[in-house]
Amino acid sequence: MVNLRHRHLLRLRQAMPLALWAAVMLRSSVDGRLDLLLRAVFHPLVWVAGALLLGLAVALLRCRPERPLPGSHWRDLLTVAIAIGLLLLPPNPSFADLASQRPSDETADAELSFVLPPAQRSLTDWVRLLRSQPDPQLFEGDPVRISGFVLPMEGQSPQLARLLVRCCLADATPVGLPVRWPSDGPSPQTDQWLAIQGRMAVSEGRLEVVPSSIQPIPRPARPLEP
């Protein structure tokens, strides 16, 4: 009886880390956490990985357990603790902090196959357009409707920015637009998400956004852009 109970406990110990990490992946796939970390096109990979881990956990519960390696007890406890922590404390990354540690996006030579009307351009559309057509006079006076987070710039006024990702936050690169912030209003808060309407104006040889309306907004459900 004791030996049978020991085998059950050993199966549970071996299956628990896999089951908890499967729960982390599957829960992240349905509660929106992945949108903060990973491009949507890669979400199915997380779903499949979570399902596979869950299947392995069930298989371990049903098969004869192997003798654990020396020291694996503490490894298993640490793995379980990390998984539980991720379940209880969802990620809440600071985009401004991340952007300050990453090199800026370098897509100046990228050719645009289609250009939207000014009022329909997102912040990243504007950045790419200005890099492909660097003459600021071409866009002076154009209407602007953009959203993004406030990104501090060393020695300059904060920009309104977005993070571009090819896969996930690990390869994120920031892009931003200079903004002529109102002098009589409160200073923009780092990491705050804002929706800005206004126009483009040339200042000291570069374009900047001159707002007519600045509205705080919640962080978008899918804040990362390809």
C-alpha cells in the first residue's frame, strides 16, 4: 500500500509542472495576455504547445513513474512556483521602459506599396511614410489621427510611440513621432496611452504633430504592431 501511494505521489510530482505550464499557456491564449507579448499570427503555436504539455501531463499520470534524478525535487518545486506565479500575476509590461532599452526601428529604405489618406494613417504608417519620403514640406498641414504611448526621449520632448514586433517583445523595436505638447497643460505621463488629433507642422526642419485634441485612452487589446 505504501509503495502504491509512493508511486501515485511520484506520478503527480512529475506531471504537476507540465500541467501547470499547460494551464499558463492555455489561459494566456484566452484571456488576452498573449496580445501583450506575442503577435497574433503566432498564438496558435502557444495553443498547440499548451495542449501537448497537457497531454504529456495526463500520460505521466497514467504510466509507471521513473525514479527522479538527484536534486530534481527542488527543480520541480521552483518550476511549479513560477507557473503558479504566472497564473496569479499576469504580465503587465512597461512599453516605455522596454522601448528605452531597444534600438529604434530602421526601415527607412522600405518601399510602401500603398499610402492611406492622411486622416487614416496610424502612427506606424506615418513613420514609414516619412522615412520613405523624407521631405517634411510634402506633409505640412496634413490632418493627423494617431494613438500610442508616451515615450520619454533624452534631451527632447516625449514622443508618441508604438512597438513593432516580428514575433514577440524580445525583438520589439520602438517607432515614434515628435509632438508639440501644449505648454499650458500637464506634462504627458510616461507609458500613458493617448489618442491625438491635429495636424502636421514643420519645426526646425522636421515634422511634428501639433495636437488639437489629446485624449487618454486605455491600452489597446492588441498594442503590438507588425
